[in-house]
Amino acid sequence: MSSDLYPAIRLDRAREAVRAAGLGALLLTPGPDLRYVTGYDAVPLERLTCLVVPAAGEPFLVVPRLEVAAAEHSPAGRLGVEFLAWDETDDPYGLVARRIPGLAAVGVADRMWAMQSLRLRAAMPGVEQVLAGTVLGELRIRKSAPEVAALREAGAAIDAVHRQVPGFLKAGRTEREVGRDIAEAILAAGHATVDFVIVASGPNGASPHHELSDRVVRPGDPIVVDIGGTMPSGYCSDSTRTYAVGEPPADFLASYEVLRRAQEAACRAVRPGTTCEAVDAAARQVIADAGFGEYFIHRTGHGIGLETHEDPYIVAGNTRRLEPGMAFSVEPGVYLSGRHGARIEDIVVCTESGGERLNNRPRDLVVVDA
């Protein structure tokens, strides 16, 4: 993995952030926090793998002996971090506790399993645990140029899948059959994993997280297709387009045109200094003015990077101001229960002067022959 994408300096920045937060150490188990700091995409197991980043002293990685080779061959192997291998009869939690005695508080990985958190608490009684996200969030929220490039690559890969979707859609096929074709295309486009496939036809489109069912696509059905995966880089894709098999109902066409204008308005609102809630309001106002406000039932967007959903969240009440490098989805939707739904989603990164869309498939309704 590129040293530009996972630079060694992140470990130093993480240690500086621990000190600034007044914590004694960070304890990072497999997941996005560990991968962000070291580039190590460790397998989550019941056996403890834990990177310890003390405020004072050198970082070390506690790792099961059978995972040492994988850790050494990951980007973590070039960081000069001490590896502490443990055997099946050892107590890795006690090992961590003995190496960092006398601490008042530690930050634990946001995705740490409860089993591991509780066992660390038992090994370090009286030590307060807080979320590592309170420390690492400010580092992860602004993407570096290599991270934006990785997200741009992910966006192009999922766009290539959407380019194929019209060929998968046909009356008489089930959502599950279409979803199977899409999942194969996600992997073929260069993703390492398929994270989700939503194919929501007809009335199922009114459920934003419907995923797949055995419903048969019918002529005239609008179909929401929301798909994403993780690239070998670790960075994620996520994009939604809405299709129709044959001519859709007239009322759907009217609501879709409102949605298209709302999504465009929100993307235009992206620039440094604009609040997250202002981007949300830009989309919501267009939809509300057209009489569909009650049918837009979720936030306008979520941050994206090593996780599909992370900070910043584009939602009312979030007064955080956008800064260059922040990347997030812009995905308003209109959902009429029992009838149909629609969503348009692009990943957008805030630049020095505005916003760059990382998804570039057409946003007009795509109508395919039934």
C-alpha cells in the first residue's frame, strides 16, 4: 500500500493528539482507526490485536503470534513499531496493562468489541475509557491529497458499475437477481469487497435501506439502486442512481425533477466555511417548497473515507463548517410510502474554492426498456 496514503507521520500525529486530549494512551484494535494510523488492515478476531499509542513512550503492537507475519508485511511493518507477540496461553490484556501502568484515562477504538473493552477494563481497573474518535476524528475528517485520490478512484469504480446497471434491469427479474449481477460487477470494477447493494423497485423504493427481496420488477417501476464497496486502498465508494423500467407514473416524474434540482442545489452549496446544516438546508428547501418536505425522511449526507459513514454528517443541527479535504455524500431523497421512492447520491469533496463531485454518472432519470 502506498506510503503516501498511509504516511508514517500519522503515528506521530496520533501521539500528539493523545497528549493534547489529556489521555494516557490510545488502544486501537482492528478496524478503521487502526488502519488509519498504521495502514494495517488487521483481521478482527477473538484474539487481541491492539496498537498502543502512549502519550509518553513509544508505540507498540500487541499481536497474536500467528498474525505476526501478516502484521510485518502490512504498512505497519515499516513504521518501526515494537511488535509484542503473544502465545495462546498468554494474557494479552495483562500484557497491555503492564506496559502502560498508572494511567487515568485511555482512548479505545470506536469499533472495539465490547468483549475486548470489558477485558481491558478488568485488566486496568479505575482507568477511564473514552472513544478514540474524540482524538482521531479531527485527523480523519480532513482528507489528504492521496486520500482524495483514493476516494476519486473509488468513485470512478462505482460509476463503472452504474454504467452497467441498465443492462441488468428488466421486467420479470427479481431484485435479488439484479443485485447478484451488481455485486459481481462491483468486484470486477476493482473493489476488494461489496459493502452493500440496494435494489428497491416500485413501492420498495420508499424504504431508503430496503436492500434486496424476491419482488419481481414490473413495467413502469421506478428502481432505486444504491451501491458501494471498499477498494484495496481501504477507501470506500457509495453512489445512488434511480432508474425506471418502462415509462414510470407521471407523479413520480414530477417528484423526481424536484429531487434532481434539490441535489444540484446542495452540491452547489458546498464550499469552505459553509456549515454542514446549510448544505442540508439547500436540498431540503427545494423539496419543501415543492410540497414534498414530509417525504424527505433522512439527513442529506454522511462523511466517507475508511468507513462508508463517518464525520462530517450533513444534517440539521450540525454547525460544523466545511474545510478543504472534507468528503461526504449529498443524497436527498423523496419517499412516498406504498408507491415509490427516489434518491440521487454523489460523493463530494470540499476544495479550496467549492466542491468536487467524485461521482459523474448522469443524474437524470435513466429509463430502460421493459
